[in-house]
Amino acid sequence: MNISQLETLLTISKTLSFRKAGEVLNLTQPAVSAQIKSLEDEFKVVLVDRNHPVTLTDRGRVFLEHAERILSVVEELKQKLSDLDQIPQGHISLGTTTSIAIQILPRVLSYFQNQYPLIKTSIQSMSSSQVLASVENGAVDIGIGYLTERSPHVETSVLYYDTFELVVSPSHPLARVERVTLDMLKDVPLIMLSPDTLGRRFVDRVLQEYHITPNVAMELGSSEEVKRMAELNLGAAVVSKLSIAGELKRGTLKMIPVRELEVSHPVGVMTKSGRYKNSAMRQFLNDLKGMPEDQFIGSE
């Protein structure tokens, strides 16, 4: 058994085709077939059902689970050996919310990639609770999000604090009010984040505490969508203060103070406890934690 045979089986499981696997691996179809046949002969099992589409047998799926672990160990070995060169390099997978990806990461990554061009990053947008889960299960290397939920398997470090604010279009009736109370929001159509987001759970908790049933005009999955609807004067909204810097500057939204919403929420970085950190991850984390807070919350 060799590594290339395991990579071939993994590719077949994804492409469901000997021909397509050969194209991905730059091998001929007979070479792909020979590698799988060699594995099957060595372990005396049938790993691949060669009907169309090609699928793994039950034994093939069990074999694949172990093959993936072996390939992961080999990749970690390659990375550790690469780290011996002491030149920060490699790939970092980041998981974060849409607002942070749009408002924060461009400033951070532009500086970081200018300093370390050999480090490549990819970004996956998701809710803060999904960020935590993705760090915990290893789907992303580093998470950046709200630190209201914790896990014993995830290490966290606070980067800055954010608040959630009431915003309206300049033509909205509330735009002429200097300060709004929660009671005043009873009959106001609200544009809300989806229930799985921290911002929505926070607003629901505050409203419930004051026995207020919100008039939900619409629910949307990201702060960007919520802001666009509020700009169109389709309702009032509660979104991250950090996410509205551009709109406040352009005058397309107006922020209205609400005392009951004045709660600071920590935003920080998450990594899986005990996970090996390559030189790229170590450098990124060191730079990220060393940045002053105004690097994150400064206006555009």
C-alpha cells in the first residue's frame, strides 16, 4: 500500500468515476484501475463497485475513513517539515460571520498578506455558533466571531467588543426621535436577523425580558441583507454597530440609542485545543492578537 493509492481511492469517492479521477490525478484510467485493484488484492476485499456511477462498497467506505486519517497525518508531517525552514507559509482556513468578513478581514488580511505572501487564506462565512462548531470539528483552522458560546475543546481570545444598535432610514419616523425606548418599538415593523444568529437571540431575549412581542416584518440571514432593507425604509433593524460604519458615514442609515440594548459583546479568535498550528497559523494568530482594538473598530 502507498500514499498515491489512498489518494486515488479518495478521489474516486468524490468523482464517482475512474475516468474523472484519472483527470484529477493526471493518471490514465488503466493506471487508476490498477491502483485500486492492487489495494483490493492486498487487503483481499472489494473496495469499489464498478457499476455506473462508481460507488464505494461497505468495506470501501470503512477503508476510506482510515485512508483519510492516514492522509491527514501525512499532510501534517509535510507541514511540520516545511515549518523547519522557519519561513511562515502554508494555508489558513478562516470561519467567520458575513459582517466580520466584509468589515474587518479586508483590513487585517491586506496587511498580513503583504507581510507574508507565502501564506494563503480562504474564508467561509457562517453564523457565530457555526464558527465555533466548525473550529471544534476541524472544518476551519481559525474562527473569528462572538464569544458568547464556549466549548472545552476550543481556545478563545478577545479581540474587541461590539454592540447591537437600532438603525433606521433617515426618512423613517423614528429618525426624528433622539432616544427610543423598547415600548416605542411594540408596533414598529422590525427587520430581524434569522433566529440562529447571536444578534437575533440577544434582541429576542431583551424583548422577552420586557414582555414585548416584536412586529417582525421580515427575517434575513445576514446583517448586509438587513441593512439593505432598512435603507429602503421597510422597517427598523437591530444590527452590529461595527457593521454600519459605512452606512452611517454615507448617511443612508441613522443609529438611534436604545438604553436596553447597550450591552457589550466580546468578539474574538477561536482555535481548537491541542491542534497542531503550522507556521502560517502561528504567525496569523500572533499578528491578530497583537493588533490594537482600533484596527478592528476604526471607521472606514
